[in-house]
Amino acid sequence: MSERYIGLMSGTSMDGIDAVLLAIDGERLKVEAALCHPWPAPVARELHALCTPGENEIDRMGIADNLVAREFAAATRALLAKAGLTPADIRAIGSHGQTIRHRPQLGFTLQIGNGALLAALTGIDVVADFRTMDMALGGQGAPLVPAFHQARFASPGALRVVLNLGGIANISVLPGDADGVYGFDTGPANTLLDGWYRRHHPHGGDYDAGGRWAACGTLIPELLAQLLAHPYFAAPWPKSTGREMFTLAWLDEALAGQAYDPADVQRTLQALTCHSIASQLPVLEGVAEHGELFVCGGGTHHGPLLAELAALLPGWRITTTDELGIAPDWVEGAAFAWLAQRFIHRLPGNLPAVTGASRPAVLGALYPA
């Protein structure tokens, strides 16, 4: 019997709330509607600020927790209107919330977006807090999307790699055998690019649209080498990271005493994303120098970045998840709708080979409407 779920996702780039309506009938999954709900500028500014330790964090986080829930509820209402449905048509919402801290090395992760308030505002049961059970079992709590990638994109006998280009980049290796799936965060994708752009274009939007500013710059080889020396890139998996590790403060340390043109730095940050991904693909277990790479996430709109990545991986066929049936902008939202369905039916949502957890587990906490 078919059920409908809504997935709500806002990533580390905070470029909007992805709302995805997913119909699930057994193993069949279909995106029926989707939209991106913009963050009000004051809310986005506060969320960005909360990602860095500061003054009065507990009170500010409590207020932001409710603000996020209200914007997630607005995104839900807009999606229902677009689809011509009512809350009664939806089995549950899977809400990722907004990550404001991810510290797996300290054993905690924090996503806000008051699940109880979201359930009350929408009249729909909400499943949230997907990461903490995995962490309780010794896992990284991330990435969680490889399990969905396996369910939706794997093909028996075919090796596929899915690359998500959000604020952080992560890969899923899908060998066609569920027991062999693995993946991890490769490092920054858009988070440094967006942060550096906002610093130098305070009134020019939140990101370098189409990579046009980066295209005006020139690569700084010595800076690229310095950034790639970060120990995270050479660390073995399972591993996950966030904007807490790859910060503008970290970048500023690398830039200390230099007078680089800001556009050249942006061009070099683009190269950092591409080189950190390309350098970790050839060493993957079971992955040869040639393969198929299916890209999703906001980075699919960054043409120069994709072109540079393709140049670094000449033996790979690089395309988007459109070819596999889901538009690249909606893959992560669909993943959290799918994780809500896994919770409702008491099915595991994590892959221990990906996260490092001691066992598979049902992920999430229920907030009844």
C-alpha cells in the first residue's frame, strides 16, 4: 500500500529549505512534488551565527529552534498546496532540522527545528533527531544519505558512486550489493566558497551564483597545497565533518601575511573542493580509476566546479542523479522522507559500514501531531 511522506532538509549552506513529497509503495519510490522554501534573511543570519561559538548561545538557540520549526511548517504548507493535498494525506514528516554543530570526535551532533512545534503547526506526525542513535552506538551520525542512495540508485552488478555537493561533500559507493555499500564526507564543497563570497559581497547574495566570481580568479597553487595538507583528507573512513572544521578562521590562518586577491582565493577554494574529492576516489575500496559518478546537491549548479572535477577525473563518466530518476536538488529531502518511513515501520536507517556504528538501528524520534 502506497504511503506519502514529506522530507524537510536544510544543509550546511543554508541556501533554503528543501521540501520533498515522496510516495513509497514497497520498494518503489517516487518524488511527487518538491520545492525550495527560502530562509528569511534575519533567520539565515542568526543560523549562520549560531554555527560559531558566541555569546548567549542557549537563549539564542532556543529562539532559533522555534523559528526553524515555523519556517519548516511554512515549507510544508506550501508543498501541500502545490501537490493539492491535505495533512491527512501524509503519513509523517521526516525533518532533518538545521545542523548548528557537528562534533563527532566529541560524541555529539545538534540539529534544531522543534519537532513538537512542527507537528503542532502542520497537524502531521514528525520524525526528527535522526543522527543521535547512530552516535549513541559509536557512529559518526553522518552521512545518513548513503542508505537512501543504495535503496534508490543501486543497480545489481553495476558499481556506481553518488556524490552530494552540499555545504560538505559526501560520497556513497554502491557496488550493487547492500553489504558492500560505504561512504563518507570528503570535506568542504560549498561551505567555504559561500562563506568567503558572503564576506566579500555582503549585499550580493549568499553564494557565488554559477561560480562566476571564482571564474574571474586565478588558482594559487601554494595555497591549495597548504589547504590540502589538512589531516582530515588523509584520514581513513568512516569519517564525517562539518563547517566547524572547515571554517573561515581556518582559512584566515592559511592566508595570514599574504595579500592574495579575494577572487583568486575563491578560485582556489573551488579547486580545494575538486581536488579533495578527486584525490579520495581512486583509493576507495572496489573503485577503479574509471567509473560512473552521479552528482546531486546545490553544487550541481556550479558549472566551473563540475568542469574542474571532470578534468581531474578523465576516466569517469560524470552526470547527475536526473539520469537515475530524481532531480539533484531533491535527493537529500527525499532521503529524509525515506528515513521517516523507515522509522514508522521500525526498519534500520543507518549503514554501520558508513557511519561506524556498532550495529544497524532505527533512527529518529517521533513527535505525534
